Amino acid sequence: MGKPSRDKGLRRERAIVETHLKCGIHAERVPLSGAVRYRGNGADVDLYVRGSEPVKAEVKARAEGDGFKTLERWLGGNDALFLWRDRAAPFVVLPLHVWLEIVGRSARCADPDSDRSRTRRARQAEEGALPPADAIAEATL
């Protein structure tokens, strides 16, 4: 692999990490794109979605999108594409915005204070039942 290809891959990996960090999801680039099996990991990026074990991610970039165009066509306007080969485990292709929504929800579920209804139920349990509120007041809780 030539230096321009290596540099392009590095830029893409860093962009994936930066995108996740901006969305509040801890992510780290694996040193040397996993070539040295850092921490036993051969992936390009570690994504800490929930818990201590990272989601290991591979990043691929192609100038002409060879192979990607077919996947994009199959995905169409849908949120997910399931690929299932005979006698093999299926896998899923997701657009980045769908992935970020899923992991964002997962992160919010891990933080009980971020869920409005859970917070409201906890407050009601601590303070007793609240008097009925109108729809406008209910929306501000």
C-alpha cells in the first residue's frame, strides 16, 4: 500500500473517531490500524458504546466506491440492509446517521437521568403523586 492510500485511510479513521466524539460516544483509533494487534485487537477503531468492551470497527474507503455502490443501491431509502449468505452469519449495513442514532439511544439508556419519563417517575416516587397538570405544563417536565 502506498503512502497516499495509507494517509487516506488514516484520515477516514480519524474522521470516524471525531464524528463519534462529537456525538458524545467515546471512540479511539487503534494504533497502526490494528496491524500490531494492539490489546489483541486487529480493528481500525474501537467504539465504546456501552459497557467496558469496545465495539470493534473496520473502516474502508474507496475512491470510486467499488462494491459500495451495489450496497447503497440495495439499501435504497431504508435504514438498514441485512446481508445473509448461505451457511454464514448475517451482517448489517447501516448509514452513519442511523448508527449514531442507535448508539446515542444506547448511551442515553445507560444514563437514567437523561430519560425524561424515568426522571419524572423517580421524582413522583420521591415526592408522592403530583396533581394533574395540563398538556402545556406536562410538556415542560
